[in-house]
Amino acid sequence: MSQEAEAGHLEKKVPAHSQTLSRGIRALEILAGADRPMSIAELSEALGVHRSIAYRILRTLEDHSLLMRDDAGRVMIGPGMATLARGVARDLQTASLPELTELANELAMTAFIAVWDHRDSVTLLTVEPRQPGATLAQRPGTRHSFSSGAPGIAIQSAISEDAWAKMAPGLPYRPEARAAQIAGYATSHDEVLPGVSAIAAPIHIPGGVPAAICVVFLGSGTDAQYIGARLATSARAIETQLA
């Protein structure tokens, strides 16, 4: 095979993608995960590109209100992201919000919805309790591997092992998911952060992959069986709204 033919053959095998678009999306991911606004120098370093390239990417994102700058010129996620997020699993968000609000205030814990995203579970929607006290923040967009945490276990428990092997090849089906199938809910402690516990129940979504309704809290001295049953009740109420 000639070099020209070989190059053409390889070009067909390698999927085309936009490096600029990929960098822009990665910039948004970095900013969304940051706990404070970032300077252009910090972001360019995180992206692994020259500052001039980072600046052009940021200007484009700024034009679409996907990010904004503070008085010191540091960048952060902008209001345009909220507009985009409204369209993500809109029906699930609408059906879940009343249940999350009730759970958060009843249990005095942060309640949230986790959804499937490739090999991770990602927080879609979160509600913190109104009562004053020490609660954990769970920001939308937070992602955790299916190898850790109750949300991933709960989502796994709603999928058969055979189906899981096809959907996520190479990612083990956790023994805890088998136990969660029987109990109706999943628990975890110290898997994501030291001292942090989570309880989650699966939500079956018609025509889609399952999600999970969850609470997260400090320590482990809680009635997991009661909370798990309470989450399962909320999951059924959400499923009724989605049916």
C-alpha cells in the first residue's frame, strides 16, 4: 500500500473531531469543577495550552454567556450554562424537584438526582435543606465513577448484569448492586469522601437508562433502612410522573 493510500485508510479509521470545540468543552468542565474563579493563566495551564489560545477560547465562550469574569478578570461559569442545563432531562427534573425538596427538609440532608453519563454517575439536580446546620453541598455536574458511591450502585441495581456488560464493557458489576436489588436501595460510606455517607434508590425511566434519587450526609449513625425506604417511595412517585 502506498503512503498516500495508507494515510487515507488511517484517516477513515480515525474519527474526525474539533480540537477547538474539545478544548472549549474541557474549559467549561474545569471551571464547573473549580471552587473559585480562575485566572486565564491557571486555566491555560489546566488546559495545557498557551495563554493566547486559552484567551481566544474564553472570549468565544464569553460571547455566548457560558462564562463571565469578576472585577479581577478571573473567569467563572456564566448564566448561559443554566439556560443549557434546563433542557437536560427536563421531565426528570420537573418530576423530581418536589420530591427532592420534601426529602431534604424532612431528613435535614442534601438530596439530589444522579444520572448515567458514560462510565460515571453525574449529579443532575440538588436541593439542600432549609434548616440551619451542617449539611453537605452536592453541586450539579459533580461526577463520580460507578466504582464508588451509592448513586452508582443504585443505578447499577436497576440493570441486569447481562445488560450492564453490554452497556459498560470492562466496568465490573458491583456485588453491592445485587444486594440493592433485594433491598430496593443502596448505601455507601467513606467511598467518595472520608466520613461521608450516601443512600440512594433507583429511578426507572421509560425508554431510558435508570437514574437514582439520593441523600448525602456526614457520619454513618442513621437509620439506613428507613431512609432507603423513604427514597424508594420518592422514586416510585417520580416514576409515576414520568409514565
